[in-house]
Amino acid sequence: MIDPEKRKRLLARKRKKLRARRRRERLAQPEASYICDACGEEIVIPIDLSAGTEQQYVEDCPVCCRPNVIYVELGETVDDLRVWAEGE
């Protein structure tokens, strides 16, 4: 039989690990990538899940500085995500 104090410490450690894992999952922001229309570089961008299922915005390529129109379509899950870009 396990000592009650040892059991208490083990359970506390498990709860702490579980809270830390849940915190990391909450803070994790999904990412996707697109290909710059001008230079062909693959650009990784964060995805704002709170901005709606269809998003469109302009972002300058961090490599060649040319503007790209970024399109984001969110499906039912984060795994069902589509991102592409066109030159502005």
C-alpha cells in the first residue's frame, strides 16, 4: 500500500503536469504557410481562429517586401485549413 503522503505528492505532481499541458495547448496558435507570388518563398504565418472562417488580408513578404493578398479558409477543424496567396 502507498503511503498517504506519497500518494498525495504523486497526485499533486500529476495535476500540475496536466495543468501545464492544458496551458500549452491553449496558448498554442495554429500556423500555416503560403508561397509568395513574387519570389516563390514559403512564408509561415499564424492563423487567427477568432477572425472567422473566411479571412482575407494583405501582408508584405518578409523576403522580397512585395504585397500578397492572403486568403484563409477554416473548415470544421484546425486540420481542415486552406491558405493561399495572390500578388496584390
